[in-house]
Amino acid sequence: MSFLFDKKTKKVIHVVWGVVAVLVSLSMVVFFAPGLVNMFLA
């Protein structure tokens, strides 16, 4: 399990976590406010 504490692995986990957070927040915006998205795309 020492690979979990490697510097490279930590950086990869941070990047993946950031991408997941952005995707979740975008999908929440699309799900809860579809009219808002259409306003920006129009």
C-alpha cells in the first residue's frame, strides 16, 4: 500500500479528484437548472 503515499500518486489522485468534482458540479447545474444552461447556450 506504499504506492498510495507516493508523490506522483498523490498528484494523480488530486487531479482525478478535481476532475470528478468539476463533473459533479456541472451535472448538478444541468440537472437542477436546465433553463440556466439554455440561457447561456442561446
